[in-house]
Amino acid sequence: MVDPKEAENLQKLKGQRNRPKDKDQEANASVTFILLVISGVIVLAIGSMVILQQNQWVAGQKYWIINRASAISAYVVLSIVVVLGNILSNPRNKEKWRLSRFLLPWHQALMAAMFTLIAEHLLFVAVDPKSGILPSQLWFPIHAKFTPGAMVAGAFGLYAMLLIGLTAGFRKWVKKWLPIHRIAIVSWVLLTFHGFVGGSDTPSISWMYLACALFVLISFWMRHWFSKKINRAALPGTQSYS
């Protein structure tokens, strides 16, 4: 004889399988939106270069200024991308918040903006004779003149982000893209170390690193706290308090 409660659970599972795909999970950033974001970053960089070139007081530092501006912007955008990723993967988002159709396009577009800013940062590091890094050393800057350890951490953090971005972009063919995506927090830690230790302007913007770290760690903690709460509630003899 079939247990009525078990039959009810089986019926629920069957209903979930037959239910149409949740539209909240289908939203993706359009190619046009991503290209607009990338174009905006490039136009801003070119405009800044023109303005700095005409200013005689900072013309000699124009490479350094754009280098630092792009690096700081890339780090802030990276932190926002990680926070959005933690919100999107939070179990509460799938059950109650349902923010994916709003946040996923921004998560993807901001990742494209981040890579554009990083490319801009590397370009101006390469052309700046005062950077202490030769263009041929960018891929593995162990021989950098200043803080080589932080420079190498930045290189590995970038490689991890490239792996994350590529596997997510081709997730239809890369079945293990999600476990790879979860190393984003490791990449963020490496890039935080890179910027904090390697940045020549860290003393004046340490508050920025602190604010970014606070938001990233809170979103990371909330995601794992809700996951553990749901896992405990699913155990036999336990009760959900959500």
C-alpha cells in the first residue's frame, strides 16, 4: 500500500518536471546591450586621453592616470559582478526573490565591461615606460620592478576570470561551467591582493577596497547561509523556519 504522503510528494515532483521553464531564468543580456556597454567604456577612455593630453599639468602622467582609473574601475565592476553572481545563485532568488531576469543581463554586461577595462589597464601598463613592466612580461610579471608577487597574483586572477567567462559563454557545450563559475571568489581574492598591494595609490583609496570587500563577503555569506538553511530543512525530522 502506497503511503499518501509519499504519493503526494511524487505528484509534486512530477508537476515540477512538467512545469514550463521559469521565465525568470531565461533572461540574458542582448548582444546589442553588451556592445553598447563595451563601446561606452572605450569612448570614455578615448575622451579621457584627449582631455589629459590637452592639460599641460598632467600630460606627463596621462598613461599612469588612465592606467589607475581603468584598474580601479575594473576592480569595482568585478566586485559588483561577484555580488550579482552571489545574489543570482542564492537559493532565495530561485524560490522567492526571482530577480534573475533583471540582474542576469547586468551581470553579463558588466563582466564584458570589466574585461574591457582590464584590457585598457594592461594596454596603458605596456605603453607606460614608468610602469616597471615590459610588454613581454605582462602574461607572467614575475620580473616586474614593483611588487612582483602582487603582479603575478593579478595575472592568475585574470586567467581565472577568463576561464570563468569563456565557460559561461559556452555553457551549452561546457557541462562543468557552474563549478568553474564558483571559483570567481578565488579570482576576486587574487585581484584584491593584486590591487591592494600593487597599487601605488592604495593609501588614499583603501576605503574603496574595504567597501567592496564588505559587499562581496556579505553576499557570499548570505548565499551559503541560505543554502545550509535549506539543506537542514530538507533533512528528515527537521522543520523549516523560512
